[in-house]
Amino acid sequence: MVGDSESPELRGLFATYATGFFSLSLVPMTSLVVPLWALSIGATPALIGIIVASRSVLPFFLSIHGGAMMDRLGTRRMMLIFTAAGALVSLLYPLSTRIGVLIALQLFVGWAQGMGWIGAQTKIARLTGGNTTYAAHFSFVTTCGTFLGPLIAGVTWDAYGPWGAFVLIALWGGCLTLASYLLPAAGQRAPVRLRWRELLPQPADYWRAFALLSIPGVALVVGATFLRISAFSIQGSFYTVYLQGVGLSGTSIGILVGVASLIGGPAALLTGLAAKAVRPHWLLLGSIALAVIFISITPLLHGFVPLLIAAGIFGLGLGMGLPLLLSILSDAISTRDQGISVGLRTTANRLASIVLPVAMGLVIEVTGIEYGFYAIGLALLAAVGLAAWLLHRSAALPSGERSKNE
């Protein structure tokens, strides 16, 4: 762990940045291609919602366990196993013409990709000790990946169809495995011998993770993560379906998804400056509200340019939120709990990824896709407002102070 006056070793830092680039970008790439594939094999809106949500089921139940395995068995080791498996299994998608098989693939690939992202976050937290500047750099590189990934995936879908797009995702996952191989092992306890019982969930890890919610900074991050990923899940599910329905090509959709990340990258770098003028927790809630508004108004916009502007502002909100989440969480807990705390945040992430697509799919079945955007957007804004009200009424959250349990 490093303080403000220390710098981590550059090779390890660059390898960690590379894991951020290749890990989180797999989510929008898969979220763009899988709904298009599901639509092409005849899935209804409700089924598409279930298919999209299913990738988050295992991470919801097992992210805390995954974070604990990172702490206990070694981040690099776990990332190598799961990223390689996720890359290989991605090649089975274009063979899955049955909804049940597609859901099964989503279950496993979602967990494997999620473990890669948990590992990347755990590594940057351990390597830099919650330093906001390094968190912003990591977020910038990560959002560059989430810009380029879906853009390339959309172009590949148009040019080479489902096989080309899913082979691209597998190769992208292979690059993540290579980046994981280059990660340093320094700064961690020597990993214990890998035994089968070490791979099984342990109730004590879950109790330890949920006990962290008594720390105000952790509670804020978990709640804010749910709301932020809910906004992201709109983009990762019915945003693609809506845009294809109004006649946009896969390339155009990829540009819209990617430009959100293109704007989010510089926004992440500016977060440190903005946090000096606005308290980080208020900045976090404001960034989430911004993202919710500009993804929810999608059906009101006609023409590519208005959609592009809205996508950029949506990306601004998402981009500012990520380094704030990473910094607040890392600053709130001790080094020994970094992996399990990331697992706890990822549990909230995956809960939102399950609830939002299913709920939106059911709403769309009743109201149609346009009003589905408005209804979900209003519900999320009400939740952000409630969070702000509770925060206003509570004691001030500690800022820049570490937990006493360090």
C-alpha cells in the first residue's frame, strides 16, 4: 500500500491498469452483443430481461466469496483461473440457439467476468492504498476500455455477425488473462495451497463482509453502487433493443455505448478536482442522478446527434462515480479487507443488474418500451432523492480517515 508521497512500482501499476482496461469493458461488450443475439433467436422483451439479468445471479451470491478468495488465495491466481475460463466459454454463445442454454452461459460467463473485475479493483486498492489520483487514472484507463470495447464489438457484429462478435469477446478475455499473468504478487500474503474446500463459500466470510456495512463509508458505497449500476443496466439491456427498434445499426449503437465511456474517461480524471469543491458523497449522488436522467430520456430524443449528446452526459455521470466509489471504499476499510469489501460492493452491483432488467422487462410488457424508460427513470431518481435525504439527516460521513479496524 502507498501513501500520498509514495509511488507504486510502474510495471505492476501498468499491468493493473491493463486488467482494468480489459475486465470491465467485457460487460458492455457482452451486454451489447447478447441482447442482439437473443433478439435474433426470437426472445421476447421479458425473456431478454431475464437473459441479461442472469449473468449477475452467480456474482450476486458469490462475489463476497470471490473477494474472500482473492484475500486468502491470491488475487493474481484467482484472476488467471477465472479470466481464462470466461474467455474460452464465450466461444459457446453462437452455438446457443435455445433460451435455456443462453441463460446457462450467462450464469457462468457473468461470474467469470465479474471475478476479473473484482480482482482488478482489489489489486489497484492494494497497490495504491486508496490514493484518489491513482484511482482516477485506473478509472480513466478502464473507461477507455469500455469505450473501445463495445465500439469494436458493434462494428464486428455488423461485419462478421454473431461468430465474429463472440470470437472478439473471447480474444478480449484472453488479453485480460495475459494482463493478469503480468500482475505482481508483491504486497500480498503468500497464498495458501489451493484445495477444493478453499473454493467453497464460507459463512464466516459473509458475516465479515456484512459487518462492514456498519462503517458509514461502506454503507454509502454499497447503496450508491446499486443506484449507479441500475442506470448502467438500462444501457446494458433495453437501450440496445430500443435503438435497434428505431433503425440504428450495430455500429451506431456501439458508438453511442462507447461514447459514454469516452466522456467518462476524462470525467474520471477531473473527479479529484471536483471533490475539492464538493464533498465526495454529494458529488457521488449528483453524478448518479445525472446518469439516470440522461439514459431515461432516450425515447424523447430523435436523431443520432441528440442521442450522442445524451450518451455523453450519461457517461459523464458514470465516469465521475467510479473513482469516487473506489476511493471512498478503499479509504474506509483496512488493507486486509480490500478483497472482501470489493466483493460486497459487487454484490450490490449484481443485485441491481438482476433486478433492473427483469423489472424493466416486465414494465415494458405492460406499458411499451418508451414508457418503460420513463417509469424506471423516475423510480431511480426517487431512490437517489431518498438517499440524499437520509444522508442529509445523518451525521457527517468521515472524509479522508481510515476505519478504526485497520
